[in-house]
Amino acid sequence: EGVNADSIKQAAEQLNSRWIEFCQLLSERLNWLEYQNRIITFYNQLQQLEQITTAAENWLKTQPITTSEPTAVKSQLKICKDEVNRLSALQPQIERLKIESIALKEKGQGPMFLDADSVAFTNHFNQVFADMQAKEKELQIIFDTLPPMRYQETMSTILTWIQHSEAKLSIPQATVTEYEIMEQRLGELQALQSSLQEQQNGLNYLSTTVKEMSKKAPSNISRKYQSEFEEIEGRWKKLSAQLMEHCQKLEEQIAKLRKLQNHIKTLKNWMAEVDIFLKEEWPALGDSEILRKQLKQCRLLVSDIQTIQPSLNSVNEGGQKIKKEAEPEFASRLETELRELNTQWDYICRQVYARKEALKGGLDKTISLQKDLSEMHEWMTQAEEEYLERDFEYKTPDELQTAVEEMKRAKEEAQQKEAKVKLLTESVNSVIAQAPPAAQEALKKELDTLTTNYQWLCTRLNGKCKTLEEVWACWHELLSYLEKANKWLSEVEFKLKTTENIPGGAEEISEVLESLENLMQHSEDNPNQIRILAQTLTDGGVMDELINEELETFNSRWRELHEEAVRRQKLLEQSIQSAQEIEKSLHLIQDSLSSIDHQLAVYIADKVDAAQMPQEAQKIQSDLTSHEISLEEMKKHYQGKEAAPRVLSQIELAQKKLQDVSMKFRLFQKPANFEQRLRESKMILDEVKMHLPALEIKSVEQEVVQSQLNHCVNLYKSLSEVKSEVEMVIKTGRQIVQKKQTENPKELDERVTALKLHYNELGAKVTERKQQLEKCLKLSRKMRKEMNVLTEWLAATDTELTKRSAVEGMPSNLDSEVVWGKATQKEIEKQKFHLKSISEIGEALKMVLGKKETLVEDKLSLLNSNWIAVTSRAEEWLNLLLEYQKHMENFDQNVDHITKWIIQADTLLDESEKKKPQQKEDVLKRLKAEMNDMRPKVDSTRDQAANLMANRGDHCRKVIEPKISELNHRFAAISHRIKTGKASIPLKELEQFNSDIQKLLEPLEAEIQQGVNLKEEDFNKDMSEDNEGTVKELLQRGDNLQQRITDERKREEIKIKQQLLQTKHNALKDLRSQRRKKALEISHQWYQYKRQADDLLKCLDDIEKKLASLPEPQDEKKIKEIDRELQKKKEELDAVRRQAEGLSEDGAAMAVEPTQIQLSKRWREIESKFAHFRRLNFAQIHTVHEESVMVMTEDMPLEISYVPSAYLTEITHVSQALSEVEQLLNAPDLCAKDFEDLFKQEESLKNIKDSLQQISGRVDIIHNKKTAGLQSATPVERTRLQEALSQLDFQWERVNKMYKDRQGKFDRSVEKWRRFHYDMKIFNQWLTEAEHFLKKTQIPENWEHAKYKWYLKVSF
């Protein structure tokens, strides 16, 4: 078994080490992912800012040429200001991005192009921002110079109002139509009149403004505004006259129409009232009074018809007159309305005459029927009053019997009247059949009322008769039920007397209760029926006093006996239930105590205690307590009762059994494994104590301290995990001592106390060490970070110093070196605070370390040594530079002083040439004396220059040598002149000659390089004599200088340059002669080409003017005309290009090139301006197959792929495709956790790879087109193309790098996943072995059991 333990320990150590490596790798990966997320966030923000900047730039590009319209200019200016404000608001965000870029760069893990991206975007943003501000300034200047805004607004308002008013007046207004429409038209015309007065002020303002502008503005502008105002004023006057005329005519027509409509309305209202009368008041047969009134009204209507007939004729005549002036639709409606009016009039007249005759016949028939109906109504009223409405009261059975017989006689009399009702019904029906429809309702209603009342009377008589018969039967039934109920009450009374005192037990009580229940089972039947019958009779007022007396006597007796029976029944039930419950409880308690006794005996035999089974122990405790309380209550309940002795003996037996079981339960509560748990706890604490020396701080290195802290945390966790066990052991021990469940309570108490003190001591020590290690780790991390930053700065500064001081001699850019040195000194002052902070951290760390402070002092000493070395080197380098700068300044001052004296002396000598000999001699003497005084200064300056050139390097020599050489030459010249008194050749004159001859040689050489290729100048003038005079003049100046110069070497140089100039000039004359001859040969073709090209340029200018003058909205017809004209000019452009190709073959390529470039540029400009008026073929470049290198159309003279706009579009599409791929690379699937959805990641990477392969071909095509596209572009377009290509290349590189990163991450994840599965397999094997080992250690006798379990727990 020892071998197995070693193998488990070795496997556990290997697993632990691999676990630590995995955690470290996971931490590194998380840090790397966090950094990558920061980079992605940075580029997302950069891309958003780039998109905003690009949108602003695109807006600038799409802006048309600024017009003079105030609205358009104001709109553009507003948008431009908004864009400037928006871009200004982005500057803080850009600054934050710069700071983020610097932070990412300091990490040292960022992409190489991070700086380039940031700088490129910053430059792009600054350029766009500057352009936008320039655009804003330009628009503001234009807006300030425009006419007053009020004039434009007033002009626009009045013109809009006039157009609106003219449009309204163009619609016919003075025709008759609907009254509301005419009122509306009149209101609109009146509103126009009032609006006319309101607009008068605006017209006056326009007049005043035009007059003032005529005084100030130029004649053409004033004429424009004057003509514009005169046109508006003429339309104004014409509109005013039309408004007046239309209003007058419309008012007259409205008055006529109103009068006609009032008459028609009156007639219609009258006819409507008559029609209502005719429809609702049909002859009311059956009511003579109403018939007489209706006949009288009908006669009045006949009189009204004769009176109104003339008014109807007048309406017809007026309507015909208005119809002639009305609109066709309204005239048709008016004619229809008049025709309907006349038709309705005729209909009303016929209805009135017919009604008159019907009323006269209906009145006679009604009087006859009313008499018969009245007689029948009188009989029914009499019968109802006699038999139905009279109140009857039945106090005795005899009165009730008399009323039944009387109601039978009334029923027979009503049946005899049935024949008379039938005869009367037949008579009324015959009258209704002859009456008109409107009169039938009244007769039917009267007849229905008669038959209904008769039937209702018969029904009521039958019902009352039947009711009285039922009441008589109910009385006899009530007497029968009362007799039965009184008999049952007598039986109940006897039964209750026999059950007052019942001796015996539960069985006898049950028999008596059963017999009583059987008797009371149907106790409610007869009383309920009696109450129902009595209530029925008394509700009808039949013998209520007699019935109430009988019912009150019966109810009183029944209630008393029923209540006594119910009370007696409840007492019997309670007695039975109490006896049964007590017997049942005693039986349950005895069974429970037997079960608990048996269970406790088993537990005690198996050495199982209550702590091992806490729930079972708690249940037993509660059961015993409950049984004890129940038995006490039973004993108190039966004390002093007759039947108690037998029950009390059973209760005492149960209490004795309870005492025996409680004794066994106390034995069960004693813990069984307390000693084993006490030893295990002590063993664990001893093991923790063994590891305490390993927590002593031995080093301040972050890794060592972290390792110790981890070990300390493990010990801390171990103490936390064992804390509950120790507390439980202590608590259990205290309880055992208190309950005296052990032989030696004092010894056990001391052991428990020692365990508690041991645990508290270890906890305090581990906590103290943990705090000390955490503080040390924090300070060491901070010091390490600060020292790394300072060390890196020192290393960078030292490297830069080494690089700068490694140059031989002194640096070429002294000023920048001095600036750098001073900046380094300032940075050193700043870093001093950094060094001080590190020292303070070191002191704090020393306090934590105590006696081991030397661990920190070594690091601080090394840092201070590096600091002193680097700062002293920087200070020495700066002092050296300052010293060199001072020497150079001193040398320059000396040279300047000597040069000033030389110039002054030369001036005096030139002036002395004009003076007398004696004065000239005096000047020479004075200058000789000054020269002798100046010579030591010159020698000193020469020595200083020699020293500097010898000791300060090549750059210093290059700077000083020309100065000292020039100084020596000039000083020698002035010395020679002072000594000899003769003027020497000035150095400036010689330099000027050399410069002039060189300036002439350069153009001569350039023209010679041209050869016989013709230029445009060769066709315009004779170039054979050009430069002839200049060449002769330079040759003469050279001869003059040769005569005056004594230096043979310089004379030879001048002679060589003269010969070179002569040779070049002669060669050029021959070439010009040949070019002139060739130009004469093709001059006819040239002039024809030139004329056609100029005409074509002029036509393009005209087309551009037409485009600029197109109105808003654009006229499609004019656009099509311009389009056709452009198509024609394409043919001319092709012809001109063919001529250019012919001339190029004849040697005039350089001559035709400027014109061809100008033509191409102008053509592209026209095409681009016309692009938003029609769709160009090359604007649909994205529909062309991507792999095609050249796309040609019949109507385009250029290769589309090389048109700059098309080429730029193609680049944009490829860039968009790359952006889509970049979005796929940034998708959640690829940015998820390393091992999440590996299958989806693989599919995504495969698709992205295919996309990149396709895009790769398109990128190659774009690069192949680059040269041709740039050559055919304007400078501005070329700049844009170059920027787009640079951005595309950068984007292509970035996307490829992102793909490689994602693919590499995926490959590493797959490899780690495989390793993880292998490790899991090994770990499962180890678990199997550990489980097998644990099975062997389950033997209780093995005292090492706790140690093995703890070891496995820690190892896991």
C-alpha cells in the first residue's frame, strides 16, 4: 500500500503543477484578449471618426458651384457651420484616441501600423477640417455680399401671391352654381382683395428698394431689377381690376339665386307639411270627432292650393332665367329640382282631393259601429264591478262555501255573451275591409280592445272560480295534516321522558341514540306542509284568524319538543366520542413507546449516537415529550369519575413504560465518535503549524512573494475549512463535560481548551503573515512597475545619447541637438520625482521586511548608479554642444566683423577713384593702417577655423571651410588693391558672370534634348534668332573679364565656358532649322487640328453655361437636347484625337499634348457636372464583372476602367468588400471565448479565406490599372486616387493580419482543446485510482484514516 500512496502523491503533484501552468496560461490569454479588445475598440472608434470625416469630405466634394441665390447660399452656409461644429466636437475624442494610441504603443504588443493609422487619420481630419472652415469662410463672404434678405423674401412672397391669385382668377368665378360655392368664391375674392391691400406695403417696399438699387448698383443690375419690378407691377394692376369686376357680378347672381331658393324652399316646406298630414292623419274610422276635424282641414287645404298656384308659376319663370347663366352641371340640377317641384305639387293636389271624399264616407260608417261597441263595453264594465272588483273576506268555512257557488253562476252568464261578441266582430271586419289602409288601424285597434277585454273578463271569472275551489280543498287538507302532526308529537314527548337517565356504557348509549335518531328522521315533513298550507290560506285572506290560532298552538309545542330532542342527541354523541378518543390515544401511546424502545435498543447495540442521526433523535425527543404531556392530561381528566379506575390503571402502565424509554434515550444522546474527531482536528492543526516557517519572507521578487502568498492563502483556506469541525468538537466536548457523559470530565475539558487555544494561535499567525505578504506583494509590484518605467526611460535615453554622440565630430543640426539636450534635462528634472517615489516605496518595503532590508537596498543602489551614469552623460553632452555652439557663434561674429571692414574699405576705394590724387593717397594710407590692425584679427580667425575643422568633424569643416575660403579670398583681394592702388575684379562680378552663363546653358541644353520633336511654338514664330543677342553679350563680357583678370586659371575657366556656350548655341540653331522645316511640312494639318480643338473647347464652354443656367426643377426637354449635343461632340472629340495621333506620328507629339490634356480635362468636367442630370454608362461600373480589366462602351471615348471616377468607384467597392470581411472577422463567433463554438469558427474562417482569395484578384487588377488611372487624372483626382490606394493597401494589410491572427488563435485553441481532453483522460484515471485507494481506507481501525482523507483533499 505504500507504493500506491507514492504513486497517488506523484500524480497529484503532476496534476497540481499542470494546473498552475494552465492557470498562468489562462491569465496570460485573458490579458492578451483584453489588450486585443482595446485595440479593436480603438479601431472601431477610429473607423467611426473616419466615417464622419469622410462624410464631411464627401459633402464638400458634392457641393455645387456657389450660386447667387440667398436661400441656397444660406442653406449651404448653415450646413457648413453645422459640419464645422460637428468636427470641432470630435477633437476631444480625437485627443482621447491619441492618448489611447500612446498607451497601446507603450504596451509593446500593438500592431506596427497603429501610429501610422493614427497619424494618417489626424492628417486627414485636419485637412478636412481646414477645408470645411475655408468653405465656411467662402460662403460667409458670398452671403454678406448678396442683396438684402428682406428684398428677396418680399419679392418671393409677392410673386407667389400673384401666381396664386392669377391661378384662382383663371377659374371661371362669375357663373351661377351652388349657393355655398358662390358664397365661398365671393369670400375668396374678398379675401384676395384684403390680401391685395396687405401686399401693397410689400410692393411699395420693392419699389423703394429698386429705386435705391438703381442709384447704387451698376446699370445692368438696376435694369434687371427694374424690369423684374415692372413686370410684377403690371400683373398687380391687372389682377386688381379683375378682382373688382368678378366681385360685382358674383354679388348680383348670389342675390337672384338666394331669392329663387327661398321661394322653392317655402314651397317645399308647405308641401312637406301637407305630405306629413296626408301620411300620418289618414281618415280615423271609429272616431267621429277626429273625422269631422280632418274633413274641415282637408277643405282648408283645397283653398290653400288655389292661393299658392301663382307663386309656383313665378318660380318656374325665374328658374328658367337663372338656368341660362348657370354652369351646365348646376343648370341640370336646377331643371331637375324644378321638375321634381312641379311633380310633387301635382301629387299633393290629387292626394288632398282624394282625402276629402274618403273622410266624408268614413264618418257615416263610424257613427253606426260606435253605438254597438258602446253597449258591449257597458255590460263588461258592469260584470267586472259586480264579480271581480268587489272585495270578499272569508272568516268562517260557511262564508267560503257561499262565495264558491256565486262565482259559478257568473261564469255561466259570461259564456252566454260569447255569441253577441262574435256577431259584432264580423260587422267591424266588414267595415275594415272597405276602409282605406290608413283608417284600418283605428278600427282594428277598437275591435281588438273589445275582444281582448271580453276574453280577459272570461279568463278572470274562470280563474277566480277555480281559485275559490282550490282554497276550499286546501282548508280540508290543512285539517288532515294537523291531526297527523299532533299524534307524532305525543310519541316524541314519551320517548324523551324515557331517555333522561341511562345507566351503562357506550353500547347502551349508542342504542338509545339510534332509536331517537330514527324517530327524529322525518320530523320536518308534516310541520313544513302545515306551514305551507296555512301560509297559502292566510295570504289570500281566508280564515286567517282561525288558522293563525291553530298554527301558533302547534308550532309552540313542536319547537319545544324538537329542541329538547336535538339537545339530548348531542349529549349522547359527546359521551360516545369522549370514550372512544381516550381508548384510541392510550393504544397509540403504548405502540409508539414500544417502537421507540426497540429502535433505541438497536442504536445502542450498534454504537450509534444522537449526533450521527440528529433528525431521528429530535423526532424521538419530541415524541417522548408529547406522550408525557398527553398522559398527564388524561390522568387529570379521569380523576374523581365513576368509570375512572380501569382507565387510570392503563395510564399508569403507560407512564412507567415512558420512564424506561426516556432512560434509554439519554444513553443514546451520548456522542460515539468524539475522540476520533478530536484527534483528527489536532492532527490537521499540527500539519498547518509545520508549514508556517515557509511563510517567512526570503525575497522581494514578485513571483516569490506571490508564491508564498498563495501558500499562505491555502493555509488560510485550510483553517477556514476546518474551523466548523473544531468549533463542533469544542462544543460537543463542553456538552459532554456538562452532562458528565465521560469518566474524567476535567481532563477532557483541558484537552478541549488546548485545542481552542491552538486553533486561535494558528489563525492569528496565518492572518498576520497573509497581511504582511499582501502588503509586501503590493509594494514590490508597485516598485517593480515604477522601476521598470524609470529603467526603460534611462535605457531609451542612454541609447539615444549613444546614437547621437556616436556621430564623428559634431552633429549636423546643432540647434535641434541643443533643443533635445535641454528637453532631456527638463525630463530628468521630472524623473527625479519618479526616482523619489521609488525611494519612498523602497523605504516602506524595508519597514515591512524588517531585518531583511538588504533585499531592497541592492535594487535601489543599482537604480541610483544607472541614474547617475545616464544623467551625467546627458549633462556632459549638453555642455559639449553649448560650448561648440559658443565657438561657432564667436567665429561667425569675427567673420562678420572682418567682412564689414572689407566692404567698407572697398567702398572707400571706389569713392577715392573719383577724387584727387592727394585725397586718394590719404585714403590708401588710412586703409593700410587699418589693414595692418585687421590682419591679427584675420589670423586669429584663421587659427580658430583651423582648430574647429581639425577637432569638430567633417560637418564642421563643410560649414566653416567655405566661409574661411571666401574670407581669405576677399581679404587678399582688398589687400592687393590697397597695396597696389589698382582695382581688382570684384568677386561678385565674376560670380554673376558664371551664374548668367549657367542660366542660359540650362534652357539651351533642355531644348537640345528635345531634338527634332515639334512644340506649339515652332508653328507660331521663327525661333532661329532667339537668345542670339544674349549669347553675344555674354561672350563679350567674358572677353572683357579675361583682359582684366590676372589669374591664369580663372581666365582659362572663363574661356572654356565661352566655348561651351558657343558650341551649344550653334547646335541649337541647326536643330531649330530642322524643326522649322518639319513644321512647314505639316503646318496645314496642325492649323486644322488647332482650329477644331479650339472650336470644341468653345462648344464645351457653351454646354457648361447651359448646364449652369438650367432652372430648378430641371426641364427634361432641355436636358435631352444637351445630352444629344454632347453625343455629337463625342464624335468631334474622336476626330480631333485621330488628328492628334497623326501629328504625333509626324513628330508633333509635344505640340498636341497640352491641347489633348486640356480637352480631356474639360470633357471630364462636363461629364461630371452632367452626371446628376442623366445616368452615365461608366457610373454603373459596379454592374460590370469585377475581373474585367477594360470596359468599353460605344458612346464613350475613354477607357472606363481608367476614368478617374470609375477607377475610384472600383477601389471603393473593393474597400467595401474588405470592410465586410473585416466585419466577419469581428463577428461574435470569432471574438468569442477560445473554445466556444469551434465548429462555427472553422466554417467562418473558411468562408473568409475564400472571400480574401477572390478579393486578392481584384486588388491585383486595381494595382495593374494604377499607372494609367493616375496619368488620366487631374491633380486633385490624382491626390484622391493616391489616398484611396494607400487606404486600400493599408486596409488589405490590416484584414490579412486580422485573418492570420484569428486563424492562429483558432489553431492554438484546437491544440489546447486536444491537450485538455488528454489531460481529462489522465485526470479520470487518477480519480479511479484515488477512489480505489479510498475504499481501502474505510476500515475504522485504521488510525491513519483522517490523515489520508485530508491528504487527498489538499492534493485535489
